[in-house]
Amino acid sequence: MKRIIYIALIMAYASISCKSKEKENTDSSTVEEVKEVAIHERKEGDWQYIFDGTSTDGWRGYNAETLPEGWVLEGDMLKSLGKGGDIGGDIIYGKEKYGEFELSVEWKISEGGNSGLFYHVLEGEQYKAPYFNAPEYQMIDQIGFPEKLESWQSLGADYGMYNPDYEGAVKKAGEWNTTRIVFTNEKVEYWLNGKQTVSFVPWSDDWQKRKESGKWKDYPDYGKAKTGYIGLQDHGSFIWFKNIKIRKL
């Protein structure tokens, strides 16, 4: 009888021990899962939507206090009505300036359309438009633009500075594109629909030579700023933007 009781006690202890270890493993696994979720959420949380499709909050005209009539909220999209030109009609996100950053935006353009995305934008009476001082990622209907495009004017270019490699990444007018810009003080990358179109070192000797000998030679403040606003161009075309987000690097 004592032997039976002894065996029963051993079995009960073994069962409790197993359950304890199982709980310990489960708790450990749960902790690791929580950590992974927290890391993921933190990384996702680094992104800031400067246009999320619900309002135009923070956006205003360049050198202006309000959003121009040529820009409207259409569904979940920020749309240019094409009322702008070489001077006038461009907008900026005026709530914050950015230095080193990664930016992502979805966009589509009308047939024959021309637009662009600016960064490190400075304002002031001496500047009639963002391109007087800010670099531009070129957005254009590469297929249907009515005039011959030079390489430095083409889709995905660092406009007027670095020619793009857009082969295999071009879409027809009216189709959605994804643009990504990664800017650090050591290296800049432009991306179009998953393909890198441009890479360069800002303020390098090569960059300086291109500035002094090309389109921007008569614009002394072009590209000098290391921080500034994000801007969108109205160059007389319908263009739609959505899901504009940025994170500081």
C-alpha cells in the first residue's frame, strides 16, 4: 500500500513539473512574441503620414498661408487641377522641416502631364518657386509627353542634375506609381516602382560641378539647404497623390 502511494506521489510531482515547464516555455515564447510585435510597431511608428487621405491639414501654398484653389481633396487623394505653371501653384507641407529622411508616395499623372516632388524647400521673397533652391524628383508622363525629353528631364531623375535609369519601371499615364526617396548626408537614392533610378553623393565635387555647369548655375541657393519642407509641383497637369509618408533618419 505504501509503495502504491509512493508511486502516485512521484507521478503527481512529475505531472506538476511538466506543466510548470510547459507554462515557463509558453511564458518565454509569449515574451519573445511581445518583443517582436513591439519592435515592429516601433519601426512602423517611425513613419509619419503627411497626407493620409482624410484632410489637407498642414498643406499650403508655397510662400502662402493657405492651400491654393488648384489643389483639392478628391476621395482619399490630393489632386492638382493643373492651374499652375512654371511659377505659382506649388504647395508644401508646412508643419515640419526634414533633413535626413526616407519618403514614400503613391502618385499617378494625366496623359502628357508633368510634375515633381521637392525636398529641402526654403521659402522667402527672393524665391519665386521651390525649384529656385530645392532639389526635385521628376514625375512626368515618360511615354506620352508631347515634347522630346532630355535625360535630365526624364522620369525618376534628380531634375537637371542626375540622369535616371527608369528602364522597366515606367507605367502608362493614369496608372499608379510608387516613389521612394532616401536622403542622407552621405548618399541619396531615388526609387520608382521598386527600381533605383538615381544614386549620388550630395554636395560632393561631382555634385558641385554638375550644379555649376548645368541648369542650376544661375541659381546660387540651389541644393544648399540641409533641411527644409517637402513640396509638390503643379506644372499645369492633373496629378494625384496618396499615402504620402516620411520618417526621419
